[in-house]
Amino acid sequence: MAGVLAAALLVMFDRWRRGSFVFGAALLVGAVLRAFIPSSQAGLLQVRGKPFDVTVMATVGAVMLWLAASIDSLGTD
């Protein structure tokens, strides 16, 4: 949640590329945590089954990182 909050703050202060990068990284960290933490302790990381959660979070995180790195900044960070 701290990563998502940091990403939101960065986007709020017009640092959308950095915010997108932090959000994508937070999703990848969430995917790794979901993969290794037991379902009884997963809390908000648990939405559906473990394979589904890990796959979706890792995919969306990787796409966010790719977008943040590939889109031209147009003069902003």
C-alpha cells in the first residue's frame, strides 16, 4: 500500500512517469508477496486464486513498467 500511495503522490505532483514506474514496481512486489505468502495471511493481496492473482499482478506491473519507460516524457518526468 505504501508503494501505491507513493505513486499517487508522484502523479498528483505532475511526476506521472515516476508515479507509473513506482506503481508498476509495487504491483510486481505484490505479485511476489502473493506467490510466497500463505493464503491465510495474504489479506488484500488475495482476490481470487493464487495463480490468477500472481499472473494478473505480474502482467499489469510489467506493462506499467514498460509504458513508463517507453512513452516520451514530453518535457516532464
